Amino acid sequence: MKAFRLDQLEAERAANQGAYLRFLRERTMSAGLYALDAGAQDAQGPHEQDEIYLVVSGRASITVGEETTQVGRGSVVFVPARMPHRFHHITEDLRVMVIFSPPEG
């Protein structure tokens, strides 16, 4: 078993001064914590993997393809592989758990 605490993952991500911390990579999936502060720009592009976002905290909009929705704590969004997507209008610091399948990079 592998167990993680979000507060410890956030501290590690912040200590490394990056927006993304991959904390798990297994044969069929990987997981990470993504952080965007209020007002930040999300520069990510499409990924080669399917992904699921689980919003841990914060508020923003997300556009996936041509669809846009607002997200906040507890929101879950599925993004198909190679689909353009980005968070925007980030009004509260956003912390998102990201799950890729198959695993990223």
C-alpha cells in the first residue's frame, strides 16, 4: 500500500517551487498534484493520456474542447486523451489532484 497526505504533498510541491508534483507512477496510472494561484495562467497543452481532475480546493473555470464549466472543491472532470483543455478565471488558489491513465511520461 502507498498512502499520501494532501498537506504533505502540497508542502513538497511548494518546496520544489513547481506547479505540478507527480507523487505516484504505477504500471497503469500516475497521479499528481497541480496548483494554480488565483489569477494565474494555465499553460498546459493536451496530454497523450486520459485524465481525471479532482478539485481539492479553490475555484476556477475549465474548458475542455468547446465546453466550459465552473469547478470548485469536490468537482471531478474527465478529459479524454489529446483533448485541448485549460483552467482559467481562477478566482481562488486552485489545488487539483490529477490522475493519468496510462501513466504520464
